[in-house]
Amino acid sequence: MSEATTQAQTGRRRRSATALAVLVAGTYFMELLDGTIVSTAAPAIGRDLGVDSAAVGIAITAYLVTLAVLIPVSGWVTDRVGSRTVFLGAIVVFTAASGLCAAADSLATLTAWRVVQGLGGALMVPVGRLVVLRSAGRDRLVTAIAILTWPALAAPIVAPFLGGVLVDALSWHWIFLVNLPFGAVALVAAAVLVPQERGAERVPFDWVGAVLACLGLGGLVVMASLLSLTHVPVVAATVAGVVGAVCCWLAVRHLRRADHPILGLDALRLETFRVSHAGGSLFRLGVSAVPFVLPLLFQDAWGWSAVAAGSAVLFVFVGNLGIKPTTTPLLRAFGYRPVVIGSTATAAVSVVLMTFLTPTTPFWVLAVLLVVSGAARSVGFTAYNTIAFADVESTAMTPANTLSSTLQQVAAGFGVAVAAVVLRAAAPLGGPGSSVPYDAAFVVVTVLLAAACLEGVLMSRDAGSAVRPARRAAAR
């Protein structure tokens, strides 16, 4: 085979892998957007369905709980049924459920269709990411993960603004209807791009592990959702937390001993995977809390309008996008350890500086700070998400991906809960319009990010070297 033919085949493989990563990133964005955008539309939904806006929270919780409890079974279903079949089916379920959510005429109906929507999302994204990880290869892993990372960066920032625009200009139904054309395009693209892959062997379903994992994760996510409410039902949150913690403990014991566990834990023995989901989880908790706290600070303490607050937070998104072309070159030039340390430290410093913001702070200063915070957020997300699979063998990719998706889903859900609890606990320290509770939340977030930075300092210097392209190859 000639060198020209080989290069042509390599080029086609890279373009195919990139197109597949973009497709999965698009479906990931839809899933994340629907997890957060309903909060903005809650008052309008409540008025239309004849319930209090706070009651609409059950539709949000139902979606997040379904995602968390069903992700662990995605790996087994994929190996048994096939990646293309599951991915196409998940897109159909998610898109159809979105349309049915828009047609809901009661809160009970809306909640039921949100559960179905969560079922589609729980299979759609982990399966899509697994296909990308398998097809990218180690030489394209950094680029593929960088593409898959942008939805996690964009959705929490864009959702409040987009939700407000759709509700004000059209109606709350459109926060679900926008998924229909995107779902149709994704379905056609998936039929062309996604390969049909199954597991090498057919293993029995781990019913005990599945039940314990579902109850444990479901309990923790319910507790997090309850803690983020304005008025916390203490008894219900405590019961959910205790049940979740006990079931998770029992699940870990079972998963370590089972011959074919529904959720494999072996990847945690790898330093790179462990760092990605220990310090990485702290990082995700911290950066997930910031977009939640900032709009509340701008509106409740500074008296800004919802549109003004949402527009200001978009500068975090500007930082996300602006730094994105340089994330891969940074990893290539410096390696994972310095990039993890630099991104977590920069994120921590930017959050500390937020405690010094006041209503009289020049807007350009605020904008620069948010851009820097968003840039650190983007680099950190890419580094943690990529290093997770640096040392995972291809034969172990399915259980590692399933475990990664599960841990990331739980960590993201707790980010808002942690911030909400701190805001309520610190509320008595300041009067009406005081920024003290928000400063307290920023301090807690800083501690989380500092802990992630410390773990980065303790990382091996050559961590992630297996997926770090050589500088000479990167310069071609």
C-alpha cells in the first residue's frame, strides 16, 4: 500500500471520528440542556398547568434521577444489543418524549414523560461516548474528548438565557419542541456514522448490583435535588440520603465480589482514572456551582433583571469557547499534571476574586474575571475527561465508560445542591440584599477547587503520557 493511500485512509478515519464526536456532543448538549432549562420555565409551566412553580421541581428531579439510576445498565445493554441499535433507539425515545412533554396537560403527565425522556438520555450519551472512545484511538483521544466536553461547559451557562428567551418570546412548550428537529438530524447522522458493536461475550445481567446501584444513586440524587429547593423537606432529604448512602455501600461491596458486575470498579485502580473522578469530581462540583450562584447574586443582592444576569453569565461561556482551540496544544506542550494544576489553581483564584465583587465594580472587570473563570473551567474539564481513559485498555472501555458517566452525573447534580445549602446556611449572616451568603458559597467552592489542585500536585509527573501526542507529531 502506497504512502499516499495510507495517508488518505488515515485522513478519512480522523474525519469520521471527528464527525462522530460532534454528533455525540450534540446529543449530550440536548440531554444536559433539558436537565437545567426547565428551572427557568418553571413559573410559566406552573401557571399553565395550575400548580405552584415549586411543584414543577418534581419534573426536574424525575429526569435527573432517571438519568442517574439507568446509566449503570447502559454498558450491559450496549454489549448485548449493539451500539448502533441502542444509540438510535435512545435518540428516538428522547426526541419522542420531548414532544410528549410539550403536549403534557398536567404535572403528572409532564413528570411521566420526563422519566421516559431520562430513559432515552441515560442510554443515548454513555453509549455515544463509548463509541467515540472506541473509534478515536489513543492518537485522537484528546481531540475527541475536547469535542465531547463542550456541552458540559455550555449547557449550564446557556440554559437560563435560552430558556428565558424561549418562554418570553414563544411559550414554555418550546423548551421541549426545539429537540424535535435536532433529534431528527441526529437520528439520520447516527444511522450513517455509528458502527454496530457488541460485547465479545454475553454475560448475565447483575440484578442485585443493578437494584442496589439504582437505589443508592437514586437516593443520593433525590437528596441533592431536595437540598437545592427553597424550602427543604428535612425528613425526606435525610431519609433519601441515608437510603442512598447505605445502598451505595452495599453496592460497592457486591460489585467488588460479583463475577459480572453491572458497574465495574476495576478502573479505579488506575491512577489516571482515579484522579479524574476524585479531584475531577471536586472540580466539577465547584465549577457547576458557580453558574448557579452568580445569577442569584446579580438578581437578589444587586437587583439586576433576569435578562441582565443571564447575559453577564454568558461571559463564562465566552471564556469556555475562547480557550477551547488551545486546550489540546496545552496538553501536548506541558502534559496533564501541569495543566490540571494550572486550571484548578486559576479556577480557585478566580472564584476567590468573586468575593470582592460589588454592584459598583466596573462591568469590564466583571467580564474579564468571568472569561478567565470560564477558560480555566474549559481547560480543566478537558484535562480531567481525557486523562480518565489514558490507561484504560480497549477491552475494559465499556465498564470504565459506564462508571465514568455515572460518577460524573452524580457529581454534577451535587454542585448546585452544595451551593444551595451554603447559601441557606449563611443567609442569617447578612440582611436583605447582602452579598455575605454568596461570598460564603464562593469560599466553599474555592476550598473544593483547592483540594482538586492539591491532588494534581500529588499526581505522577508522567500521568496521561499514553495519550499525550509527541510535540514533533503535533507540529506536523
